[in-house]
Amino acid sequence: MPGKYKELGINRKAHYDYEILEKWEAGIVLSGTEVKSLRVNKVNLTDSYAGLTAHNEVFVYQINIPKYSLASQTNHEPKQNRKLLLRRREIKKLIGELKRGGYSLIPLSMYFNDRGFVKVSLGLGKGKKQVDKRETIKEREWNREKTRILKQKLRF
């Protein structure tokens, strides 16, 4: 995510449920009311996922973009499937990674880049088991405790 950007939403569960191995940045095809709604509201990425179609296109599913309140009949559906824009070589690499098995494509965050375009950060992840999730929690708590101890020592 280079440059300045306005963050629209983060998928916090993604790093908890998946071990992210590789990241990509993709554009997304949106209608006018969807972009206007994103400028006003936050987006919900919690249960979203991405996948390939038979025509080698990448789509993202279950992203909840709320309806734009000032639009009339031309409003959009909040949870419709949306096409992602990637280069051909990136799609071919994704096809190879996903065919290997055990990997998922997860939207990590959505943001406006410095040019005003909506971008989606995608992560190629492998699902964590319950033991791995516990290890992640232990490591996070230990890091918090470490910083707390260091702050106390610096005060005295």
C-alpha cells in the first residue's frame, strides 16, 4: 500500500484465521453509488473471500458496501459479487498457487489510494488450526507484556 491512502475497512479476522504468505494489491470494479457510499460509510470485509471463475477472472464475494442513502432507484445491492482487476501474469500466478491446494484468497483491507482509486489488498493464506491460533494469542499477549515492562523500566 504505497503512498497516502484513506482506509475504508480492515478484515481483522483474516490474520487470526489464516497465515498470510503473500500479498497483492488489486483494483475493484464499482458502480457510482458504491463509490459514493464508500466515501461516506465504512465497508465490512469480515466474511468476505475471493476466488477465480472459469474464465480466469478474479471476483470478491460477500463484501458488504452499505446502500447510498441519497441514491434513488439506481442504488446497488450491498453484498453483490465484484470483479477484481489484476494483471494477467498475477492471475496466472494466483491460479498456480490456488490449484496447489490448501490456500485461500482473502481480502485484507480496502482503501482509496493517493490517486483516489479504490484498491483491495488481497492475501494468499493457509488456514490455521486451533493450536496455531492459541500460539498467536500467546505471542501477542507476551509482546504486550514486554512493552509494558519496558515502559515501566524506562520511567525509573
